[in-house]
Amino acid sequence: MEGHTGIFAINYLFSKKLNFSISSAYTDSKAHMERIELDGPTAATQIDNGTNGFSRDYNYDFSEVQQYSDLHIRELDLACSISYQINKHFSLNVEYNYLYYGDAKPYLYDGTGRAHIGIFTLSYWQ
């Protein structure tokens, strides 16, 4: 397994009332499984599981797991926000967030996707 993450952030205060921030995080991770060897029957075999003679077939083959177990995920999170203190009771905040999730080796389904998130906040203090 191998993973690398980088994080970057800047927060800048333009004035007592206006603030700007931007941040980013990027992750690249990889993993895989080696060949799995299990002791047990190599063909379909009746196995008694101890419930009054009820039996089931044992037909699990793990010999190919290493061929489809590779993982390679890339994630990116970008965020920026601007805050403005209107007066001593109100402040305004606008945020944008971009998220990316990339599955470079999908097997069951491809989870690759993007999201754009916008947030608008008006805060009040007494």
C-alpha cells in the first residue's frame, strides 16, 4: 500500500472586515493484494456446518484475487471562501468547494465523480 497527500492553505485578511481563504488537498493512493492461498478442498465439496446435517457446497476460489484487487484512487479537494463583517451583528460568508474522486482501476463499478458545492451564509450575533 502506498499513499501520498499534499495540503496547501492560504488565509489572507484584506482588512478588519474582509477575509479570503483558499485551501487544497490532493491524495494519490495505491494498494493491491498478493496471491491468496487457503488450505481446503479444491473442488466443490459437501461440508457439514454442524446444523443437524445441513450441508453446503464449498466452492470458493481465491486464486485470481490478485488480478482484480489493484486500487488506485486520486482525490482532490479545493475550497475557497470570502467573509465580510457587515457590522458588529452581521457577517456574510460565501464558499465554493470542488471535490474530485478518481478511481483509476474500477472493478465492480466506477466511483469516479465530481462535486461542486456552493455555500452562502448570513450570520447574526446579539
